[in-house]
Amino acid sequence: AQSVAQPEDQVNVAEGNPLTVKCTYSVSGNPYLFWYVQYPNRGLQFLLKYITGDNLVKGSYGFEAEFNKSQTSFHLKKPSALVSDSALYFCAVGGANNLFFGTGTRLTVIP
Amino acid sequence: DGGITQSPKYLFRKEGQNVTLSCEQNLNHDAMYWYRQDPGQGLRLIYYSQIVNDFQKGDIAEGYSVSREKKESFPLTVTSAQKNPTAFYLCASTNPRAEPQHFGDGTRLSIL
């Protein structure tokens, strides 16, 4: 069965510093992995995905994620955080018919 | 612009009442989904449909019903059997499995 875990409910980072939001996954077979961002009272917005190929995936708004098969991780990263990056971030893994979502990590970027 | 439209944005339900949440997409996607979002629990799948006139139960289908009479539309009814309906409801759509789901902006349902 597919599942994802986001071990941190909350991440705080200073503006301009690098940020990392952690995600680990459990799948049978090759994983389809996604990151989404949610702003208050809005739907989820797609940031990036890993299907196959390079382990470093680049996405929207300067975000990237590193797929690590041996550690079954897919951490989201950004070299320099902006206050506007403050939001709720979800990692998801693709199943046969739908996505399985983590519980979300709230990122706060401190000015 | 193509996208997913959910309405209404806010909805209030009285005891014993059924309410219907609308979801319309113009992305020509085959598959559509309904999720429930509660604080600290992420998104949980209620129902999904991969083709017109067919739909499947998700993890928390009890107290909910859906229909898929048109490709563009996937309405969700929250019935009186759903005893804890207060939540944020999100609709999504996609095509092939490896493609990302596109989400609407949600409907927040509360109890009067």
C-alpha cells in the first residue's frame, strides 16, 4: 500500500535562508511523487513531480525536490526562502487510481 | 482559462438536511475526485470517478453520495447520515495517472 509521511507539522525559517520540508514514502513498485502548496482558504497548487529520470526535480517558484530511493525520501527544498512562501505544503504519492497525501507541513518564513 | 470551479465557497447545513456541493471542470479531464480536509489530517478521499457514469468509493464515503452524468461535472451530496460534516471539501481532476491533479478552491461546509 502507498503512503507518505511528513514528520514535521511546522517548519520555521528566516527569510533568505534555505528551506527544507521533509517527506518519506512507502510504495510497492516505482513511485510517482508530488509536492503541492496550499494558501489559506484555497485549493492545492501543484509545485513539482517525480516520475522517473534525474533525482533532482525543479518546479514552480524556485522550488526543487530531491528523490532518494535508498532513503525513500522526497524532500522539498528552496535555496532562499521568501515571506510569500509561508503556506501549507503537502507531499503525495500516486496510487493506482488516486493520490495519497501526507498530513501537511506548515512553513513559516520569518522576515 | 481552463480550471475547476467549486461552488458555493461557503455552505451551511441544518440538522437532517442534505446539501450538494458543485464541481465543474473545463480541462477535459477524465478523472475527478472529492477530498475532505480536516486540520492536521491532510486530505482524505471521499469518492472518485474515472469515467462518465462510473464512480468508486474512497476511504471515507459513508454519508456522502456522488453522480457523474457529464464529463465536466461531479457533484457531491453530503447527506444527513454524515454526522460530522464540518470540513473543507476539495474537488480535483486529472488525466493519466502520472499527471498532477488540478484542484478547485474548495467549499467550506459548516453546521447551523
